[in-house]
Amino acid sequence: MPAMAIGQGVDIHPLVSGRPLVLGGVSVPYHGGLLGDSDGDVLCHAVIDALLGASHLGDMGTWFRSDDPAVQGACSLRLLQQVMAMLRERGFRVGNVDSTVIAEKPRLAPYREAMESALAAAMGAAPGSVAVKAKTADGLGGLGRSEAIAATAVVLLLRGRVQA
């Protein structure tokens, strides 16, 4: 495995009533949440898939099967921590993460820094190494009608010890 590896992740879940909205491990006040086996946190899921892809360990479904009772209602930040434990065992650490959440509503700018901090903490990454951007779909399609929220993430994994 090379000293650096890049991975990409994408996730999308429908918005439904009766569930809390959690993005990047942060509870966001809204009248609905994301449908999913876990808490439906598309941002965490995109980051998890990017990490697993960069390390050639498959995807989220490989490690967290929908028919596993432990996944039902699970906190996605905890799943992210589990993935990071696997990566650390293999000698990886996070260089940086660049992510985007696509949601017409709610407006996410007030929660961006909290999401960055929560993700960095869950990955044991340096503060400032995680970027979260929020975009709308400009009214187009299911995302633009606020029927769903999507996220993308790109990660840089580094192998080896931290250099001073």
C-alpha cells in the first residue's frame, strides 16, 4: 500500500417525519430526519465509505450490514470510530477530509463547524483537517424538493507515523 491513499464516498437518504435529523454527528433541528438502518447520517456514511475505499476495505455495507441488529438505530459517529480503529490497526491516519452536504432545507451553515469538530474527534484527526460544505440543489429533483439529503466526501489517508 502506498504512503498516501485517496477515497471517495457518496450517500443519500430520504427525509421522513418522526426521526431526528443527524448530520456529521450533530443534531439539527428540523421537522424530519433521514430514513436509514442506523441514524441515517449521510455525512458520516459518505466519510466512512471514503475511508474504506481509500484503504481497500470495501464499503459501508461490507462492515455494517442492514440485517445486523447492532446496526439498527446505531449512532453513525460510533460506526466511524470503529472504522478508524480498523484503519489505525493497519497503520493509517487521516490527512484531511473534504465533504459536501446537499440539502435544500434546513440551512446547515450554523452547524458546519460543529459537524467538522465532531467528525475530526471521531476520527482522531487534527482540528482543522475536516471541511464540511453545505450546498442546495437549487430546487431540482428530490433533493431540491427537500425529499432527501445527500453527502459526498473525499479523504486523504496517510500511512506511517506522524512526522514532527
